[in-house]
Amino acid sequence: MNRTHRRDFLKTAALSALAGPTILRAADTQQKIRVACVGIGQMGNGAVQGASDEEIVAFCDVDWRDLPSERCAFKMAEKHPKVPRFSDFREMLDKKGNEIDAVLISTPDHIHFPATMAAMEAGKHVFVQKPLAHNVWQVRTLQKAAKKYGVQTVMGNQGHCWEGIRLVKEWFEAGVLGEVREVHCWTDRPTGKVGFAQTPPTQPPAGEPVPERLDWKLWQGPVADTDYSSQYLPQFWRGWWNYGCGGLGDIGCHCLDAPFWALQLGLADKVEIVEQTPGSLKTYTAPKSHIIYHFPARGALPPVQLHWYEGGLLPEALPGMAKGLPDNGMIMKGSKETLFSDGMRVQSPQLWPRERMKDYYDILRAKPLPRSVAGNPIGELFAAIRGEIPHAGSHFDYAAPLTELVSVGVLAIRSGKSIEWDAANMKVKGAPEFDAWIKEPVREGWSYGEELWKA
């Protein structure tokens, strides 16, 4: 199959899937998808492995140092010596675009938007790590762009593909929990995990010489130029607001996924700061925060208060939890039953006390929702490209509102202030000072998507 026919087939297959994917299981659907990976170190290792059954045609990373970590880009590329290497995704798309069907993006948060926009503008299907983007305007622009360019999309919140989140939604919709008005989600981030400093910094990092084989200017991308520091990369960027989105940005798209989907939460109209241990720097996330999202009634569904805790703050343990709560988890309190899940993603939800599950055995095992065809976002993306399914579960029409919910919470944590969110106008009510965080300024040459907002 030549390149033109191949591209036509993949496009036709994805569109035809809307009418019925089962008719597309033909020999041609087994053609390997040509994949480019942007960001192959650290989290990018998983994307490369996820594409191992396809044809990897390009690697792009800005840090080609041979670092001690086995997950560095250099060591990953050494395992694939024939794959061409690039440092600038724009150059990669320009030179290799005719050979690329899909782009897998696993960069720091501040590069998600420009890399994803550049790929979609080039007509490529995209996977991008969570959170979808670095601010609310970027999130909404990606959703607009996905519609305009007609590509398949997915965000990397793996739990949306798993069994656990489907069980939560099924149990709720079957009436097992009753009315849910209170949810608690928590994470141990941002303390001592990959992406965060072991202890919060107390002063801005001192400038250091830029290491050889690191393109520091490209790593910064759209962010205003600053001196290089090893406190930013390869690991410790998530806590710095210019590059990451703090603990909520890191884990929120995982932990909030189940209540967001099952309870049809939509966007909160208020985010309340309950408790916060402020950091010593305005440029770095607070070490501990507890916020409450306030959701209005949604049709017949009642208002919901969703508590988010990070940095070691926790809700009260449920009765009978002798060992207390785990480091990450979720509790949904219903008028009939309480649901508990251990971990940042819902894997094995249970009613609490667990003995209560025996009273709902037939309902709990019914499983009316369809299951994931792949069990992971990248596999779902490839299935959607081939036309086996209409789209991945966490496609941008789903992932964008979920990430906006996270991003609005980040505004509250970053400012240390309770806020009211005007979703219709994309504003914090009565607080124009937030505008520069809702749509952050970018360096010259890094602007994308402005034309999508022109009437």
C-alpha cells in the first residue's frame, strides 16, 4: 500500500467507524501505524513501549544526555538505533510529516499544548499525557482544534480505560449509592515524588551552565527565558508553576476521573480553599492544600461538594479502617452506601464496609457498560485510527472538560484564594488578575490556535 492510499485508508476507516466498526476488520486494518514520539525520556518510555507493535518513525527530545537514569531519552533511543532523532518537534513534522500517522506526546506540561497543536495542524492523530494542557485557554483550544482537524485524540489518564471506573459508574447508575453529595479525593503529591523536589525550595534556583546535549531554549518552549537549573529538569519541573501544574495537575486527571464521569459533574462554579500550607515561593506550589469544588445540581442529580487533598492532608478514615487511609484514594458518600477506592486511579472499588457488597451481588456483576478494547489510552488511540472503535474513551471532548476542572482548581491553589468560576466567559468572577494564568503569555514563535477563536 503506497503512502497516499495508506493515509486515505486510515482516514476513511476512522470516519467509517462512526457507522459501524465491525465491518472494517479486514486485512488492511492490520497495516502498522507510523508513530512519532515527542518526549521519550521518563514518562515517554511508556509511550515508546506502547507503540512497540507499530512502526516508530521518529523520536524527538530536547535532552540527549547519557544520564544515570535508565529512563533517560538517550538510553531509550539506543534501544532503537535506526529511528531518526530530532530535538524540535516542528522540524520533525516538517521533515518526516509524510511518514507519520500519529504523534505520542510525553513532555512536561508546558509543552503539551504547542506540540499537540502542531501535530493536529499537520493532520496527525495524537496522544498527550495528562494534564491535557497547562491552562484553561489551551485546554479549550485543543478541544476546538480536534474538531477542526478531524483527528483521533486521547489523553493519558490510564484509569479511564480500566475496569474499576466502569464499576463505579455502573454502581452509581444502578442506584447502589443513592444520592451522592460528598466526594473526597486525595494524593500524597507534591511531596517527594518524581516531578517534585524532595523538599519545597525556599529561594529561586541559581543559574547553572547549560549541559552539553541539552537544548535548554527548546525545553522552555513558550515560557519566558530563564537561566538553566538542575532543579527544573530532568525530574523536578512539576512543582514550578511555569512548567508544571502542581500536585492537582499531576494526579487530578486520574483521581477525579471517576467522580467526574459517574456523577456527570461538569464544571464547578466555586472552588474553596479550606486549608493550605503556603510555600515560600510564589513560583512554586504550596506543600499542602485542601480545597472543595462546589458543583450545582445537574438535572435530577443533587449539588456535590468534592474535596481535594494533597501533600499529606487527608479526610477522616472510614469506620473500621484500622490502618487508616492510603496515600492516594477516593471516597464517594451516598445516601445509601459509601464507595471506597485505594490508589490514584480506580482499580478495585468496593463498598464500605466491604460486607455490604454481598447485598448487591447481582447488580455489581451485571456490567452493562462496554469495556475498553485495549486497556490503555495508546492502544485505544490506535484502535480508533483503524476504525475499530469510534474514538478513545478519554478523547478530547471528554478530556478537555476534565482537565479544565483540574486547571480551575490549580488557579485556587496557585493563588491561595477561593474563587468563583464563570465557565461561560472563561473568567474568575470579579478577579481580572487571574486572566494571565487562564491564558498565559507565550514567547514569539510559540503561538498556536488564535485563529480558532475568531468568529
